[in-house]
Amino acid sequence: MDVIKTQQISSRPIEKVIVHPLVLLSIVDNYNRDAKDTRKRVAKDTRKRVVGVLLGTSFKGTVDVTNSYAVPFEEDEKDSSIWFLDHNYHESMFSMFKRINAKEHVVGWYSTGPKLRENDLDIHRLFHNYVPNPIMVIIDVQPKELGIPTKAYYDVEEFKENGTQKSQKFFVHVPSEIAAHEVEEIRMPFDEI
Amino acid sequence: MVLEATMICIDNSEWMRNGDYAPSRFQAQADAVNLICGAKTQSNPENTVGVLTMAGKGVRVLVTPTSDLGKILACMHGLEIGGEMNLAAGIQVAQLALKHRQNKKQQQRIIVFAGSPVMHDKKALEVIGKKLKKNSVALDIVNFGEDDEGKTEKLEALLAAVNNNDTSHIVHVPAGPNALSDVLISTPIFTGDGEGGSGFAASAAAAAAGGVSGFEFGVDPNLDPELALALRVSMEEERARQEAAAKKAAEEASEQDATMTEHASEGPSGADNKKNEIPDDDNTLLQQALAMSVDEPASTQDLQDTEMSDAAAEDPDLALALQLSVQESTKDSSSEADMSKLLADQSFVSSILASLPGVDPNDPSVKEMLASMQNQSESQQKQDEDKAPEKKEEKEEKEEK
């Protein structure tokens, strides 16, 4: 298990998330492979979703997401508290990715949503084991309106004022943008995805 | 040598702090889990085992199905006890985990350790069971620890819903001196794997338990089955004898039942190993005991106790006799006189002796002893009658205190 010791020791609040086009492409590919044709009988708008890990770097409050991969993820359609994410798979996968690019660390995880779900906080908690301040990005693979398809969040703990109740975690939205290095600027028509 | 992917569901709820399984329920469970993992990976190298905890903050998968035994054992470290067990969620997550196994050819199996009360109702469990059956997942349940109303029923119902061609099993392990893992070794949970698994499990248990305490008779049944069998048979005989003697003693002195059974249970632990020596020592010990009881009973009780406990350790019937004698002596002396009369009563004594294994009432040495005892008791009776009023006074003083 790779626990990041060198960077992100100072828990500087996250101010911006930059998502690279390669990430978008691989997520969409993942979705097409795994979840596109599934149809749920229960809820109309909820389809099987894909979940994966985001790799990248974090610098002065800006998180740069440069790579990603999917992980085996399963959740019970009726009971949202029943979910399974193969973290052994993630650990083996990450150790392989580390070999090709040592600078890339785990920065968080993604989901194809399209919206936040009840167990997202629990899954987010799992990622606290790998990175001190993980981000969660929802990629909308079938966007209906114009705009960037990503929504980024990180979680904060809020203490109730009366102090008697356990603290709760909330997702806080953080601005995200799609940007790329020069070499990455292969045109990606979003309307075709 | 079935190719299997197994998910083990551990109960790490608050109920696992209890120490009725040595050293604690949780530790016993952990040992059992280690044993199972070892057995599974040994029986087929391609088998995978995964572990998840059902209590604590929620269902958490510690390790997804892997054949790396080291990883599995490592994840068992540092587990915290707390919370309540969520059986349904645990089983369902285990099922999801098995769904994502890497080798689709592996049979799916879930082993659940149910140590705390089951919150869910029977219906919900049955629904889960049916779903498991539909996905051809086998389920093994280890029912131990808490036994509240309906828990056994619910688990049986769950098993019935899952069971398909007898691939699923349930094992009830009551609290007791035997370790959880030892009990499990002999169950289909282990032996269902085949000979390879159980062989490993037995040898592992021997290694882990130091070879002696792990087995009931200090002998590994695998290594020396005949000896183990012989010991077991003698144990059964011993028990039967004890019961007969206990019944008799109960008739004569019914109020002493509690203490007698206590002594009787002390007896078997030492009795097995000294079985051969008993017939030889019987006569001398019996002599001692009877002499003691007829003799000055007011003499230091402690001395008597230590002597008796030594003797008692060797022969449960002897223990009974001694106990009888001691009990009688602490009561008022009038009954004490009766006791010595009883002992003097040849028929009574010979009937006791007849129930002992190595003693033959017709044996000349025994007859001699009886005769001498008879004489002793007759002379003693006169002494006792004199002492009786004195004793009564002493007793009254003691009672006042």
C-alpha cells in the first residue's frame, strides 16, 4: 500500500481541480465497456455506474488529475449500503502504475454518477486510507447540457453545534476545469462522447 | 480438492469480548479463521480466500479473495472489537466480492461466524439465502457465542434456504474447554474440503496447540488413532462408573450432591492417565480413607482436605467416599456415629467396593481390611459416644460465631 508521505503533508484546502482529457477518455471507455447497456429495473434514472481511481499530483491547493483506471465495483441496487470495491485490485494496479510514472499519486476517485449517491461518502472514506485529502469527481458521460462534464468534491467534517452528536461528513463542491499539456491537446469533441 | 473461492465473514462486535471461549471469543475466532485459510489454500493451490468484518463501523472487506496466505493472516492483525454485527449486509457484500473473483471457475463459498445475536428476522434471512442459492453460493455457518431466542432457528432457516445438495453446513459450538478451532476441525467445514484439508488442519492444530492441550487425551487422533480410541473408551467407562456411584451416593446423602459432583469432575482429569495404577492403590487408599473417617474427625480439617484431595485426584469413587466421610464428620456427631456404623456395616462397604473396578470383595486382603475396620469401629463407637456431648458444645459455639 502506497501511503503518500512526501507530498500533501500540509493539508492545504483544495481550491481547484484540473482534469486532463486522457482521464475523460478512459472513463468514458470504461463506461461504454461496463455499464452502458445495462438497464435497471428499479429506478429509471439510475444505471449501473462505474467507479475508478484518479491519479495525479497536487500542488498548492490545485489537484492535477492526469491518469485514471477503473476498479471492480459492485453495489446492491436496492440497498445502497451494500457495496464492494476491490481494493486489492487497486493496490496492485497502483503499484504497476507507479513504475511507469513515479510522480503520479492517488488523488481520489471518480464515479459516472450521474449524481451523488448515498454510499459515496462511505466509498470516499475508504480512499482516506490512501490519500489524506481525496477528491471525488463525478463524470457525466451523457451530458444533456453544455458545459464541462465534471463535478469535483472533497469531504469535510462538520461538527454539530451542540457537540453531542457525532460529526458528519459532507461533500463540498470545488471548481474544476479541463486542461491539458500541449502534448495532450488532441481535439476531443465532447458532443460525440 | 474442490476449486473454491471463499469469503470469511468475521464477527468483531462487542459480544466478542466475552471470555467463555479461551482466551476470548474474538481470539478463538481469529485462530479458527487462520486454520480455515490454511486448510483451504493447502487443499488446492488455486483456492482463494477473502476476509471481511461484519461489525465495527460497518461491513468492511479486509482482503479480497486471494491465494496469498500471508496477506490474509496479516490483515487479521489489529482488528478492533466494537459495534454490532450486520449479518445480512455481511453476507451480501461477501457475495458481491465473490462475484468479482478472478477465476470464474471457482466455486463460491461463504463462511460466517455468527457470535452475537442476530437482529434480522427470519424472512429477511431466507430471502438472502434464496438469492445465494440462485447464484450457487454455498454457505457455512459457525454458530457460537451468544445464544439468544431464535438465533439458532434463524440460522437454521437461513441454511435451509441456501442449502443445495448438502453443500452448506451449520455448526453449533457451545462454550467449553475445547477451542473453537479444534471443534471445527472435525466438522464438514473442514472435512468438506477432502482429506488434504483436514490433514493439514489437524497437523496445524497440533503445532499451534503445542501438541498436548489441543487434544482431549493428549494424543493426536491422526498420529495414533488406536490409542486415542482406547483412551476415549476408557473415558466413557469411567463416566458410566461415576454416574452409577453418584446415583448411589445421592440416595444416601442427597444434600451433598453439589460438592460431590465437583469432586467427581476433578477426578476424570487425572483419572485417565492413572487408570492402570488404580487397582493397586485402591486397597491402600481405601484403607486410609476409612481409617481417617473412623478416626478423630475433629482433627484439623485442613490436613484431611489435603490428604483427601491427593487421594481424590486418583479415584473419583474414593473421592465420593472421602467426601461422604468429611461431610458426615462436620455434621453433629450423632450422625457421625451413624456413619461409622454404616462403614462398619459390612454389606454397605462391600457394595461400595463391588462398584470399584479393581477391587474384588472376595479378595482376601480386602476381607482382612474389612474385619480390622469392623473391630476398630466397635471400639471407636464407645469413644465416640463419650465425645458426643463435648462435640455438640463445640458445634454450638461455632454456630453462634
